[in-house]
Amino acid sequence: MSENSAHTRSAAPIAAALAEFTDKLIARRGVEQFSLLFEGQIGPATKALSARTSSIGVGDKAPDFSLPTAEGGIWNLGERLAQGKSSSLVVVFYRGTWCGYCNIYLRGLLETRSLLSDANAALIAVSPEAAPTSADNASAGGPTFPVLIDHGGKIAKQFGLTFEMDDAAKNILKGSDFDLEERNADGRWILPVPGTFVIDRSGHVAYAHVDADYRNRPEPQEIVAMCRSLHR
């Protein structure tokens, strides 16, 4: 799906693109392998979410954090909020450049970046991947937002998102040259459940979308609408 342009549509829904990607994945891998890959991720993710004694949701104060950027800098939530440059921050927990669903979603958000800019909103992505510099070429010129490296999924864990897929799913990905022990910064298979949070100027969560089914992502226009409501 990386051949899709991030600039062709400013407000195109992504549900159809995600469904099309699923159909192509089933056709390529076969129903049996797809089911193992699907169930081996969604099952553990669902159990992990249900076992959490606490997680971050609407109205909660977002955990402050500092993480290295893919370019070698340091990005700090508290400092960014203190600067007061943005009315809101869109924080996307991104599984990695190997995840086609994540790439489609980020491209969808990039298609609305002018709308997010008009709403005075900033976008960041948080990934356990060691060098997620390209975000699968989410745009022709590379990502236009910070990509933060969450070593060991520590920040994802603070948001209540971390899980580890089962062995069957791991073996399928390894067979496709997607060995997360090599890709992830800590050499483990710890992943975030896909989550999108909109954080307001005060550091509180105004919007949260978390779904163990990684095929389900919020529409970018839904994120834009929330950011517009916070613009002041």
C-alpha cells in the first residue's frame, strides 16, 4: 500500500482502504494463515486491555514523557505543552513500518494535515521500532511529524496499551522477514495496541480511540473535528 499518495485527497475516509488491504492480505496469505496472524494478535491484545487495572482515557491527565526522535533529538510532552504553540496534540501509537494498517492510517492523517494545521493541532507518532524514520514513506517527502522511539514500550505501557502476540503470529511474521526482535529498539515483541489520543493545552485527554482489532482505526476527519473543538 506504500504506493498510495498522501496528497491525493484532503478528506478521504480510510475505512475502505483498510478493508481493501485486508482483502489483499487474505488473498496473499490465505485464510488459514491470515486467521492465525489475526487471532494471534487480537486475542493477546484483548486480554492485555481487559487485565489493565488502569488505563488512560478521556478526562485523564496524560502521562508526561520524553522520548528520542527518529532523527536523534528529544521530544518532551511537558515542554511542548508549556510552549503553548498548539491548541492540541494528536498522539498516535504506531506499531511499526511493517504494519500496513498503521501506514494507511498515518497516510490518512497526513492527508488532513492542512486541516489539522488550521485547527492549530500537532501530530506525533510513538513506535517501539528502533529506526522508524520513513513511516513506510507515509508521504512523498517523508513524514512531516515527529516519530518517537518508545524503547521497550514504556510510554505505551503508561497509556495501558502494551501486549505481546502469540508464537504462531510471531512465526508467520518471521517467515515474512518481519522479525520484531530485530526491528524493535529493545529486541522484544512488545507492541502497542493501536491508540490515538488528542491531548488539550492543559495536558488532559480530550479524545481516545483504542481498539485491540488493529484493522479498526478512527477516521481522520473525526480527529480533525475534535481538534477544531479545542482550537482557541
